[in-house]
Amino acid sequence: MDYQSILERIAQDVAPLVGSGTPAEYIPALAAVDARHFGMAIADLDGKVHGVGDWERPFSTQSVTKVFALALALSLGGDGLWERVGREPSGNPFNSLVQLEYENGIPRNPFINAGALVVTDRLLTLTGDASSELLEFLRQESGNPELAFDPEVAESESGHGDRNAALAHFMASYGNIANPVPALLDHYFWQCSIEMSCGDLARAARFLARHGLRADGSRLLTRSEAKQVNAVMLTCGTYDAAGEFAYRVGLPGKSGVGGGIVAVVPGRCTLCVWSPGLDGQGNSVAGVAALDRFTTLTGLSVF
Amino acid sequence: MDYQSILERIAQDVAPLVGSGTPAEYIPALAAVDARHFGMAIADLDGKVHGVGDWERPFSTQSVTKVFALALALSLGGDGLWERVGREPSGNPFNSLVQLEYENGIPRNPFINAGALVVTDRLLTLTGDASSELLEFLRQESGNPELAFDPEVAESESGHGDRNAALAHFMASYGNIANPVPALLDHYFWQCSIEMSCGDLARAARFLARHGLRADGSRLLTRSEAKQVNAVMLTCGTYDAAGEFAYRVGLPGKSGVGGGIVAVVPGRCTLCVWSPGLDGQGNSVAGVAALDRFTTLTGLSVF
Amino acid sequence: MDYQSILERIAQDVAPLVGSGTPAEYIPALAAVDARHFGMAIADLDGKVHGVGDWERPFSTQSVTKVFALALALSLGGDGLWERVGREPSGNPFNSLVQLEYENGIPRNPFINAGALVVTDRLLTLTGDASSELLEFLRQESGNPELAFDPEVAESESGHGDRNAALAHFMASYGNIANPVPALLDHYFWQCSIEMSCGDLARAARFLARHGLRADGSRLLTRSEAKQVNAVMLTCGTYDAAGEFAYRVGLPGKSGVGGGIVAVVPGRCTLCVWSPGLDGQGNSVAGVAALDRFTTLTGLSVF
Amino acid sequence: MDYQSILERIAQDVAPLVGSGTPAEYIPALAAVDARHFGMAIADLDGKVHGVGDWERPFSTQSVTKVFALALALSLGGDGLWERVGREPSGNPFNSLVQLEYENGIPRNPFINAGALVVTDRLLTLTGDASSELLEFLRQESGNPELAFDPEVAESESGHGDRNAALAHFMASYGNIANPVPALLDHYFWQCSIEMSCGDLARAARFLARHGLRADGSRLLTRSEAKQVNAVMLTCGTYDAAGEFAYRVGLPGKSGVGGGIVAVVPGRCTLCVWSPGLDGQGNSVAGVAALDRFTTLTGLSVF
């Protein structure tokens, strides 16, 4: 089966699930999204993109941007980052503060909020303007110069930002934040507010399937670094459901509470699926099911 | 490079690390082993085995047997097992009791001690003699009819078994243990005491690289189940260092405090490495380094 | 007002609460008790006892015996006990295993189950027969030679004893249990099964109001030790509600899931109240209210 | 023995301990204090004060002010406060964030930092100027109109305030902080910076020994509220050593990292002791020993 047929088959198969689950409710801008959207895209290594459903419609990327921020921070600053953030799954269904305290302000991995704050803090130190640099990088890799922040989402996040402020101050108390907390939080909230479509994200993530090579053929990450980012995605990319995601889907993936999930088949292709209804772990119900169908239909899991 | 040359190159590269780390000390039988052993074997899908160093010398498999017990329990009893044990990394450097209590007696995954006790409990219910059935299975898959328990190790484990007894009684208080605790513990300790060589283990694990097919060509697990066991190995197979192992090695793997590690390249081959010196997380220092070298030299990581 | 009038006034005041709450349900022998019982007794320093309601009816003392076991262990073995158990409130609404693990097998205080197991373990080492020695001690102090174990309760506890077995094995894994776990558990369960009335308990506890002097005038504890036991009762005697109990009642007290509570007014008198309906923390609803009324009516709180 | 002779005897007895322990080091202003200071004062119910050593020398009150803030908040706002903060010991040697998360942003008691922030937040809402109101109250009760903030300490606290900022934002994320976090933190840090002598504090605390009556004879707290504040001091007033303090001293007490401790003998007198060397729990080494000697010499413990 070609990719386009596979996508259409998947869309048909998961249709009954589209609309189940609940969109993120902690900020009005996300809660207002219609849960019945579904889109999916596949990008091959040459950049050819296939899509189905709402695959060209922009949505709020939220935590999906964390994997791009990580790659950019590693590319610009090297692996010194790993002295400030771990690479182990958080394994804790109810919080991250416990482990943060237990491990003296070093977050378990770069994809929990605390760890992502450290990555943004490093990017801010390296570039002077973390959120703009990330946006520019995503524009280049997706080939879409119109990607933009959503100011309403960024401000809404900021207005509900006490928990992230707590995490940042707490790490600062251990000396693990280099920039002023308010500035860091701004960059973090703007980074989360970037809007992209499934097509944009599948294209932008190709460097992870191409062992580190960017869209223009230049090298973003070494082969070894690209392997490492994929490994961290597999073990930590879907909140406390990483084990379950690896079990069902068997691909490196990174999800966001906007309902998007990016996944990588190393050496073959990248995928992005979007549907706003979330399960109890914050992952898209129809999105996880669609990726599950993909690996079952194609046998393209890493295992 | 052919497998034999690769093994010899690896042995050379990791030689400086052999002897570093500390053999497990909690029972005399393990503490007495010479830390300077090193062996490694690769089995291809047809059962051809290549080896280097002490690859034919039997050692105490310990937790490496947990992956075989899991496969056998799934094969005999199906996925009802997953109602009694989770599939998420434990993510907790210091204990498992906390999470066991928080999650009402359901262990996070089948490879932490609590979860392995549940697997053995299920195997005991399914077969009436969990440890003997497991030994017989390992004899068949390895093609080595002389595999045996080490009674000294089993008794030594039993004499230091209060922590496992605590875990079993604790789960029993939640109704998650079906057999009498003392009988369960016996089977658990005997299972841990099985002695095998790198060659035996690499051969025995081939069903995980062959998508579920046993040595005799019959099916142990469905393709999907084999994928799932590999996924659980990758996310949970090396104690609290699973993220680090995925990051460095990028293969499903299961380690034991005897110093052995089994790893799987799905669709290609299986590996087993042994060296008794352990790092702080309980994984073989030279063993992890050897597997790291293997994926770097061959590019055969799953990522 | 004299004690008798006070008791009658209290009985009247708390009557609307008698029968609310829920008797302990984890063993049938306790669940079968009628929640509508209420009794209360006051013993002055000379041993004169006043009572109201079911004050002469025996009930299952359960954890109330822990304070007598502690006093006996201190009297017989001295303060070496404090090397094996702490004196801090447990402060944890949901478990004790977490702290037990965090503090390397040393329970927070002698009144949580883990700590009481250590006290019984010590008493067993000191006397060879912990539960019989405790029973004999209670007979002497209460002046009631007919006090007895309730075998049905003891066996019922034993049949539901997995959690206590887990605690004991867990502490044994840290070297903090000296006797074989099954023998220790037997003594612990028999100790909990002793039946006494409010009158018996008020009399038996008088040594705590008499700064350490026993019923026969001999010294059980030094003045300083008696103060210390009272202090531990106040800070740790009512499970996770010790702060609330101190706040409302303001007296050292020890409760049990049988619905009994013993309280001490140092230098003045002892009280015992019983009513089987428990609140969410395992303390008698009407019992706590009755003690609250007592200190309000008499001003006899320690604060 | 009269109070003056007792104080002199105590000063002699604890002299060998003065200078041991370590002054608080987290801010320079505290770390610079000479550890060899020792002062102690007793105030009787009429306001007559006896003192020994450096009893008239002002020191940084720090957390000792928390008990006065609590009393003032209860007096002005009533017991609605208890919906936002608990009354149970924290029982956790290593942190408060764990329990704060577990209990949804409700601190365990008003004397851990999180709870004291809630009290200050309430005082700020009630008065519009929490720190000035508290200072004025302390001036009136101590009879010393020259009491003042130490701006150097307040600013130093603010400069090291990330952990308190984390606590405040974290509670704000649960809706348990009513004022803007930066304003709240300012009042909190200024409150901690108030300088007082042992004599000032012993005088100011008399309302707790006088069952709620202020220095001018007016009522601050009801008799019942005064009892309750004393109870909370006893169970929660000395960090994670409250059990130990009750065990050794047997009096309600509140300590601060400046080395001061206030203690109350209800119906009799108040005490304040100061010596900057702290033990591992943050309580004054010589201070605790002095109070221990006091209750041993006088028999005036509450137990």
C-alpha cells in the first residue's frame, strides 16, 4: 500500500474515535477547539508529504515544540545540557515536583515541563531570544514562512502560569536556571503557542528520520545525536504514558495537549497526527489510535 | 565487518573497562565472582552463534530471566496479565514501594521486582511449577539440555529475601497475589538462580528477534506481542537506567545483577554480554559499553 | 461539678453523635459490633472510677494497647528502644511505607503499625512472651484478673495480616526486626485482641497520670519517662489526626480502631471513652467529641 | 527556686553547649552572627521579666514571628483560616512540596513555610499591610516601641527567595493565594526580619500563657483559641523535630533559624531563649537544652 492509501484507511478506521476524549481545558483558547477535528500527514525523506483530513489546518503545537527546542539547544550548545537535565522517564503519574526535589532541581528529562524550562533557559542563554529562534527554525524546516505565534494562547498560558512559575523558581533555588524567571516564562509560553499543521510538523521533523540532516542538506545533529533524541522521545515523549505508547505504537513520538503527535520512523519517514480529544494522560485519543494502526498496517515499528 | 570481527573489535575496545564496577554484594554467591570476566555472543536468526571471551561460561542470569518469564506467561495466559501489572517505566531511583502503594498494589512494569513477582505468580497459577517450566523453556530455546538451577544461589537469595517477601505480602494485601507467598518466593528465587552462558542466552532470546517464532519454528508470541515485549524491554529493561540505556545503546535490553545483559535487534539478531562489575544502577559497566560500541560500529540501533 | 456529673453531662451532649461514623470493617469480628455503644470512665489518682453508659462492657482494645506495650518495653529494656524507632509524628495521610523506606527501616514513632511491631519485637526479645506479659501487666494495673485475649479477633487479624507482614519483612530487610517474622506477627495480633472495658483501661493507664507510679505504688517509669510517653501520645497517638486531636482536645491520647480512646490529665486523672463508629482517620467520632467536651467543661487541657 | 536562680542555673548548665551547632548560613546577615551568644528570659503573667546572659540583645526573630502572625490572623479573621491551612505535623524530613502537591495546595500547618505564607496572605487581605500590622502588634505586646525590621535581612531573604516564590506560586496554582505573589513575598520577608530580644519576645507571647488576654487586659483570642494555638505550637512549632521537642521539653514552643525559641507554660509564664548555633533540624542547640533543663528543674512541663 502507498502512504496515501494507508492514510485513508487509517482515517476510516479511527473515525469512530474522533471526538472522544476531552480537549485541554486549562486555558480557554484550547478548550474552545472543536474535538471532532482529525488530520494526519506523512513526510518521506525527500520532503514529499501525504495527508488526510484536516492535515493542512494549523493547531496549537504546545509540547510538541519541546522536541524541536531540544534539538536546537543540542545543536547550538552541545551536550553540556545533559548536566542540567536527565534522560530518564519520569514514571510518576501525579507530579514532577517530588522528583525534582528528590533529585536536587535536576528534572528527569527534557520533555516534562521542568525539563523543558531548562531547555528553553539554555536556548535563551545561547541565542538571546529563544522563542524567535525556535520559530525561525521551524519555518525553515517546514518550508512554511508563515508560521506564527498565537498571542492569545501565549497570554492565556501566562495567565495560568503559576505552576510553571513554581517549577522555575524551584529549580532556580537549586541554581539550575540561568535567566530571570519572568523572562524565561515568557519565552516558554510563546514557544508553546506556535501554530502549525500536521503537514508543517511532519516536514519540520524530518531531520530526526534523516539521522540529523536538515531540509537544506546541512547537518543539525550528528547521527549519534539524532539517535539519542529519538531515544528520549520514545522513552519520555508522551508524558506518563511513554511505556504504553512504546508498547502500542513502537515509534519515537512527542505529543502536545493541543492534540498533536509527531512520530518518527528512523531512516524512512515522519508522521504527524492531530485530533484534540485527549485521554487521561494528555495524549490525543484518535491520534494514538491512528499511529497504532499505522505500525500495525505497515509493520514499520522500531521493534 | 562480519559479526566475529565486530565482537573482537568490541572486546578490544572495552578491555580497559573490564573489572571496573562492583559485582553484586547482597549474597555471597554473587560477591565471590571474579569481576574481570567478559564475554559476548551474537546469534543470528538461523541460530548461528558467534562469541568472544568468556562467552561459553555459565553465569547467574538473575533478572535476565524476567523477560523469558514474561514471554512464557503471555504465551500461556494471554494479555490478562496486564490487568495486574503496568507497562510504564518505574522512574524512581530509590524504591518501588512508594509507587506500589500509590497505585494500589499494581506494579509499574514486569521487570521491577514487584512486577516480576506478579509474573511468576501468574506462571505458577498457569503451570503449577513456574520455575521448572521456565527452565525447560530455556533449555529448549537455547538448545542446551544441561541448563540448571544453582541451589546455592537460590538458597542464598531466600536467606536474604525479606524485601521480596515484603513486596509480595504488600501486593497480597491488595489482592494481587494468587498463590501463598512462601511458595511464590521459592519459585521466584529458583528462577533467578538459573545459570546460562552468553551463547545460551543469545540463542534463547532469538524469538524476540524473529517476531515471536521459537527455535523449532512454532509460534510463541504473535508478531504484535513480540513487538510489545521488545518495547517493554526498551522502556523498562535496565532498572532506573532505561532512559540512559535507550539513549546510549538504542536497543531493547534486559540486564541482571549477575552482570549479564540480553539485547535484541528486531529482525536481525540477538546479543548477550556478560561482565560482573556493575554500575550504580545495577547494570554491567563493560556490558553496557560493549552494546554501545556494537550499535555505534554497526549502526544497528532501532533509532 | 464532680466527675460523675460531668460524665453524665457529656453523655447527654454527645448522644446525637453516637452511632455516626463506621465501625472498622477490615475484619468481621470488628465490623459486627453495634455502632450505637457509648461508654466513658474517669479514674482519679487513687483509683476511684466513675463511669457512664457502657463503661463496664469489654471491647476490642486494638491499638490502645500500643501505649501499654511501649511503657512496658521502656520499663523492662530502657531507652535503647529509641535507636530503633523515632518519636516524630508520621504526618502522612496515606501510608507509612514511604517514610519507612526513606528512613531506612526506622519507623517514625511507636504508635504507627511499623513502630508498634518494633516495640512488640523488643518486648518479645526481653520477655520471651510479649503478648502474655502485656496481658498480665494490664490485669495488674486494671485490677481485673479476668482480662483475656479474644481468639476470634486474633485469628481474624492474622488472616488479614499481609500488610503487617509486609511491614515486618521490610524492616527485617533493614535489620530492624530481631525475631522471626511469623512469631512476631502472632504476638502482635494477640496483643491487639485483648478485650477491656472503659473502666479497665482508665484504671490501667493511671501510671501515666501518676508520673510513672504503678497501681501498687511501685515505679514503672521514671517521672521523666512518664512525661515522655505522654508527649509521644499527644504528638502521635491518634494516627494522622494527632494535630487535630491536640487542637480540639489538648490531652495525650491513644485511640484504637475498636472505638476506644484513652486520655491522660497528668497529675489529675485518666479517661477512657468508647464508641465504635470511626471517622475517616480511624478515631471514634463520639469518643473524640466526648473528650473535647470534657476539656471544655473542666478546663483540664494541658494547654 | 525563684525564676532568676533557675535562669542562672540553666545558663551554667548549658554553657558547654553554647557555640556548638551552626548559625543559619543561607543568607549572609544570619551567617555573620557570633554563635557564642546565649540569652534567656522568663516573663510571668503580670509582665515581670527575669533574664540571663544576652537576654536584652535583639536578634533576628525569623520563624518565631509565625506564631504571632497566626494569632493576629485568627483574632482579626476568625477560624476561616483553617479552610486554607491544616493543623497536622508535616512529618517529613526533606520537604514540604510533596505534601503540598498531595494535598492540593493546602499546607499541613501554619508553621511550615507554605502555611506561614498562607497566614501572611490572609493577614495581607485582612489588613492591607501585613508586616506593619504585625510589627505594631509586637510593639504593643512587648511594650517596646522601638522594635523594627532589619532591611538588610529582608532584602537578603528576598534575594534568596526562589524557594518561597516556588511555594507561593504553587499554592496560587491551586487557588490558595489571594494576593499577588511578589507583594505577598515582600510582606513575608519583612515579617521574618523583625529584630527582638528574649525579653521582648517573652513579654510579647504572654497572651498565650494568659489564655488569650493581651498586655492591656483586652482579649486577643478566646480561651479556646489560645489553647488551640498552644496545641499547634506543641505539635508543629519546631520543624521536623516537634515530636522530639515535645518529648524532651514538653512545652508548646516556636523556633526560628535566628536561634530563638519562644515557649509557653499555660497559666504560668512564657520563656524565650536565644543562641544562634542550630542543630540539623534548624533549632538552637543550646536553646533546646536550656528549655529541657527548665522543665526538668521546675517540673513545669505540660505532661
